[in-house]
Amino acid sequence: MMLPPNEREARSVHPDVPYLANERVYLRRLAAADIGDIREISFYDGRAADSDEEALTMLRRIDADIEGGTSLHWGVFPQDTSTCAGTCGFYRGFTNGTGEIGYVLREPFRGRGIMTDAVRLVIAHGFERLGLTWIEARVAPDNAASIRLLERVAFRLEKEDGEHLR
């Protein structure tokens, strides 16, 4: 079920991170109460969290990036649960109308199309609400699942830059 725009905004934890949803998933801003679900997939500047406390510190840094206008970050939830399955968002700023999308999904939720739905919602938000003109993603060449996901949502390989495809 998709909520009307005014209800989506009302259900957002923060107005800068709107509630997004389709019939299979919903995306909302993460809160400290979600740390138990996301600690294993919490990263900041390429570094993984080693504890709940460190994951909470990373979440606070992400919140500061959101407040500073250089990031948008959502928790990804299947519609039938309140358990956070993963995260998705825009990272590294929005220079020249460009957003870089990134995501990570917890193992038990993989292979179910959850992240494909989430990425589609985030892309639509980027183009329709943020006015982005270009969205890119960086992925390791050996991450076949992520490459397939990006191809499903109409990304195409632009170039290789060392350790990543763009």
C-alpha cells in the first residue's frame, strides 16, 4: 500500500528524509532503535562498525551529513515487518545535479527484490523531488548481485576507475 504524499511526509522521522513506499517496501530515516538491526551493515567512510555504540556514532555522523545537505539515508523495511532489512541512500553530496546512490542489504533479505524496489524509490525521489540530472553508483567489479540490480533499474556501465565500476 502506498501512502498519499502528505501522509508519507507525516510518517517521516525527519522532514529532510521523507517516507517513501510502494506495495513491497517502505523507506524511512533510521533511528537509534534500529541499531540492533543494522549494526552488521553499518559503514561510514568505508569502515564497518564493530559494536552497537560505534554503529550509533556512525548513524549520528550520517544524521549530521543529512542536516548539512550532503547525504540522504534511509532504512529499508519490507512492508510486512518492522525489521530493517538494509539501507539505501545518496552519499558524497549533490554537486552539479549529481547524486551517488549506495545500498547494503542484510543476508536474510537477499534475493527477494527488496533492494531493487528500494533503489527504484530512491532514484525516483532523486529525479522527481531533488531535481537531480544524473545518478551514479560505484560497485566492485566482482559484486555480481549489485551489478545485476543496477542493470535491472536501467544503470549502464560508464567506466572503470581502479577498484570500481561506474
